[in-house]
Amino acid sequence: MSPDWPQKILAGDVRAISRAITTIENHSPESEQLLKQLFPHTGQAYLTGITGAPGTGKSTLVDRLAAVYRQREERVGVIAVDPTSPYSGGAILGDRIRMQGHASDNGIFIRSMATRGFLGGLARSTAEVALLLDAAGKRQILIETVGVGQDEIDIVRLADCVLVILVPGLGDDIQNMKAGLMEIADIFVLNKADREGADRLEEQLHAMLSLAIPRDGWHPPIIRTVATENRGIDDLASTIGKFRKHFESTGRRQKKHIEHWQNRLIEMLESRLLEKVLHGKEGEARLRALATAVAERKQDPFSAVSEILKSAHL
Ligand SMILES: Nc1nc2c(ncn2[C@@H]2O[C@H](COP(=O)(O)OP(=O)(O)OP(=O)(O)O)[C@@H](O)[C@H]2O)c(=O)[nH]1
Ligand SMILES: [Mg+2]
């Protein structure tokens, strides 16, 4: 690690940030060293998670929200955890920012995270990239992810504010929506409100929400947007701001951060312990041998675990 790498990241150097993300994605030991040094400079960013079914307009919304934040001179980081996202070249945003006269805007950093090869580790990598962007001075971090699997739900749980995007006419009623997604929403965005069925969807959503118990005095509002026409975006940005104020004033944000770190510490501990007791090919082979012995009833699983633990240098 070159000695000025952390400094470059703190200064927002795009190439240094990109390189750091690659080391995070590869889970290289360098990334841990780096994040250790950067950690004292984090804790300033506001994380907004944007989730919803494929094609609901998440990327378009992120693009428009980012533009609102840039107009306020807030530095923005975008993480798209989605292989189909059109961000790889930052094309959409790049064009618009150039239009606003921010040629080569250094105040925005966009990165797609590859989802392949990250089974189970995706949420962790995303969390670490968010920390990195936080250290790099991005005050608004937008994380886009398709709301399908548990991994994605874990990713949005990272966020201070979760937007769940719904659109009319997907053929599926609210009733069919993933329950997990409904529970994590702080704000519902009814995008593609220019389409038929928007009123019906809003009514359904209202009916459902009227049964829900508000969390910490917050009723998730429904914001109608037409992302492609930039309609409702200011309203959405100000609702995110209201949510932030509400949660900061109730102390709920702090509580959420403590919960978040409690989970992260457990995860880190788990992976460190696993690494210690089962590291390398040797460890894998041993695990396999013990599993075979247990499956064949030659050994009980309790003594197998004890055996592994005994031989580990903890
Ligand atoms: N009519 C209409 N079309 C929209 C609106 N917002 C987005 N779209 C269109 O919907 C399509 C999908 O938009 P994206 O922003 O790529 O959606 P996404 O949710 O990021 O898609 P994935 O990342 O592939 O899941 C594009 O063709 C957009 O132009 C809207 O408010 N109204
Ligand atoms: Mg997208």
C-alpha cells in the first residue's frame, strides 16, 4: 500500500477510490488496512437505499436524485448493486451533469458492484464501499439494488433511509409483493405515475399502510414520481430530508447504527473465526472428512466441532 493512498482517498481522488473498491471486492488484506485508517474519517454520509423490482425506474430515480443533491453542492456517491444497471460508464449521469456545466464533475462517484462471485459477501462488500465513499467525502450515498434476495435486503438494511419503488401495471398487486420489502420501506415511491393504474396502486398501498403500526412515529409516506420527466423528484428529496430530521431527533438513527455495528461485528467475528479454524485447502479437506464421518454416523457432530476447535490456535 503506497503511503499516500489514504490521503488521496480522503481528498476524493477518483482513481484511488476505484482502486480501493477493487481491493474491497477482492477481499484483499490491503482493504482492511486501508479501511482501518479511513474509519476515523467516516460517519458523515447519509445512506439512502433504493430498491424495487427490475425495471421499476431505480436507476433513473437515482440519477435524478443525484442531480438534486449536486445542485445543492453536496457530494454524491452511487453504488449500483445490480449487474444490469446502466451505470458502468456513468453515462446517464455524466450526460446530465455535463449539461449543467459540471464537466468532469468530481463531486460524484458512480460504481457498479459486480454481483458474481460474491455469494454472502455482497452485503459486506457494499457496506465497505459505502464506508470508503463516506471517507472520500461523499455526503449523500445512494445504493441501488434489485429487491429480490436476502442479500439485497441486507444491503438496504445498511441504509439510513430505504426507498421502495413500486410501479403500476406490473400485474402483481401489493398483496403479492415480497413482505420483507414492505417492512423495510421508510418511503414508498410510486414511480411511472404517468401510467395507467397509478391511482389504484396508491389506494391499495394506502389501505395496506393504514393497518401498519408506525415505527417510531413515522408513517411511511407515498411519493408519486415520473422519474423520466423529473416530476416529483424535489418532493422525494425533501421527504428524505424530513425522514432524516425525524430520525435524528428521535435518536432512532443512533440506535440503528448501534444495531448495525452489532451485526457487523458478529459477522466479522464469524468470518475471522472461520478463517482461523478452517483456513486453506487443508481446513476444507478436514471439514469434508469430518462431515463425511458424521454423515456416515462414524462420529457425532458435537465431538467433530470440539475437535476442530481444539486444534485451532485461537
Ligand atoms: N413511463 C415511465 N417510464 C419510466 C419512468 N421511470 C423510468 N422509466 C423507464 O423505465 C425503464 C427502466 O428504468 P431504469 O431506471 O433502468 O429501471 P431500474 O429499476 O434501474 O432497472 P433495473 O436496474 O434493470 O432493475 C427505462 O426505460 C426508463 O426510461 C417513469 O416515471 N415513467
Ligand atoms: Mg437499474
